[in-house]
Amino acid sequence: MSIALNYQHLTPADFELVIKLATEVHGAGYLDQNSMQDWYNKGLKNSINAGFVVYHDDKLVGFRITYAAQQWQVDKWCSPTLWPVAVDQVCYFKCNTVDENYRGHGIGGELLKRSITAAKQQGAIAGVSHLWKQSPGNSAVKYFTKCGGKLIKEHPDRWHELSLAGYECPVCQHNCHCEAAEMMVTFD
């Protein structure tokens, strides 16, 4: 069955629906208005927006947040010495979220493809992400691998500190021990 989807750049008008979907999929405390504005700003560079949303009719069914190269901070969960490209040429794929009723239609891959195109226009030559290995069926790692992602390093307890600060993991609640796969896609 084919469904008509409308992909567009993320705008502040989408924030409320993005936060609602993020809470449904990732758990309470994952995203709020302040972090949403920060994430959005990090995706803008040279008047190019690397964030996207997708609607089915009037329902938001997915979104992709991508930080532009040089507009995000490498932290202890990143392994730049293992990356095949310089840090200042790497965008960060922050979040890809698809409503569970719309999975299996290629939405995640299409959102990533659009973000890669925008990130390349912003000057990036690669993108890194931390994929949630406990996603249903490890779908996050599977889709990212299918899109060209290569494993850099695995990080146990990636979201533990956030869970102690109020993030409610859908698997572990307020004591998250989920593992992240640090993965990178290099652009053609």
C-alpha cells in the first residue's frame, strides 16, 4: 500500500507536533520547547536547514533533526580519533523519529537522504550519529546501516546520565542502561 507523504523543512510551526511525537516514541523528558529551539538552530547554516518533517495528510508522522558541521559539540560519547574525516566537516544526525504506525514505508531513509543533501550543501562531508540499539528489533541500527552507516564504536549506558536527570527511557524508565552505536555515513 502506498501512502501520500509530504516532506518539508522543519520550521518552528512544527515544534509542538515534533515534541509530541518525540515523547510518544522516545519517552517523557526527551524533548521540550527549549531543547527543540536549540536543536533547530544547530541545524541552520548558510541559510540552509538540515532538519525535516513528514506529514501524512495533516498528521506529523516523522522528523529528522540534523546539526550542521561546526554547530555541535563533540562530547565524551564521540570518538573523533576513529573517524575517517576531520571533525569540522562532520554533521551530527541528532534524531530520526517515525510514528510506529508509519514504519516500514522508507520514511526514515528518506528523511536521512534529505538531511544528507542539506548537510552537503552546508559543507559537511560526513555525518555521525548515536543509534539506539534497544529500538524495536534494533531497527535504528539496521536502517542506518542500510543507508551506508558504518559502526565506529559501541557506547554502553549512553543515556544513563540523562535518565537520572529526568529523561524517561521507554525501556528502562529513569535508570537507562541502553547502548548506543556510534555510526558514521560518509557522503559521496
